[in-house]
Amino acid sequence: MEHIELFFKSIFIDNMVFATFLGMCSYLAVSKKVSTAVGLGAAVIFVLAVTVPLNWLLDQYILKEGALVWLGPEYAEYDLSFLSFIMFIATIATMVQLVEIIVEKFSPSLYNSLGIFLPLIAVNCAILGGSLFMQSREIPSLGLAFTYGIGSGIGWFLAILAIAAIREKIRYSSVPPALRGLGITFIITGLMAIGFMSFGGMLTGGDDEKKEEKKPAVEAKVEKEEVKETANKVVAKNTNTNQE
């Protein structure tokens, strides 16, 4: 259940594009055609699915404070977290080079259409953001890190696929001259982000029901305390009267 919750949350609620606006450079530049967007989106899914778990292992066993305890007790106090950015970027750059080699080998047409933007995945802030969010949210296991990487990649893929499909359609629409190009793209992206905000209630409905269930019990406890306090006041008043 935890994997499913994290998977859907990373796709819809914490979407890299619509929630944190990461990876906007590639999102805007490579979203003119659906075929190109699909290729880049698939590459981003692969890179995130590999780099987030790898960086989780680096963080758990090398970088965070006390991670080197497996080397011996004398290394327990070492804290290499200041190397997180360098190590994460090195892992990402290695995986991007692997993706570039694979795409060039098996799909030269896609490699030519992506052009310079395929190597730019290495500096795509959505890729680094996935690893940094994994670290800051303290994801507890390798399996959950893999789930988070896959979900984040699919979320970015859906975002660029949706905007590419819309941009292909509005090419034949009567858009005002002042809004043509990136202008209407930014407006559509903002509207889509507002739409994705509605998914924020997916994982909070149960919590609201629990709060509503607990509310009567809390109110009953307060009423009981008020009755007890009133009774004590009445007893004290009667006692004072008798003494007089």
C-alpha cells in the first residue's frame, strides 16, 4: 500500500512540472511534437528510475552522517553530506551518457530529433530534484526509492506528453498573435497545474474522515469536564453556605 500511495503521489500530487516547476527548459523546448516528447519522456523515466535508487544507496552507505559505520566504529562520526550534489550529479551524468549511447544505437532518428536536449538531461533540474527530494523526504527503503523514481519520471512524461499534444492542436487554432508560441504555452501550463492541484485531495480524504470521527469523542470529553467543573463549584458554594 505504501508503494502505491507513493507512486500515485509522485505522479499527480508532487508532479515535477506542475507542483515544483522543475525541468521546464526541456519541457518547453522539446514539446512541439508528440513523437519527440515521448522519446525524451521515456529517457527521463529511465534516468530517474536508475539514478534515484543509486543515489539512495550512496546517501545511506556513504554520504549521510554515520553512514560509514559499516567500515568500522572509528568511521561512525564521519559526515560526507556536503558531497551530495557532486556525487548525485556524477551518477546522473553517467546514466545520461548510457541513455545517449542506447538511443543513438537503436533509434538514430530519435537521437537526431532530440539533438542537444538529450545530453542536457544531465543538467535537467527535474533529474537532480528527484534525488534531492528523495534525500530530504528521507525515503526509508531502496524499493520505495525506486518507486519514487519511476513515479516522478512518469509524472514528468505525462506533463510533456500532454503539453505536446495540446501544442500540436493549437497550431491550427486562432490564437491571438500576442500569445502565440511560449505565451499560450505558459498559460496552458498554469491551467494544467491548477488542474493537477485537485489531485491533492486523493490522499487526504481518509484523514478528514478520521478527524470527523474523533471530533464527537473530543466534544464529549470537554462536556464531561465542564459538567464536573460545574458540580465542583456547586459543592463548594453549598459548603460555604453551610459554614455561614
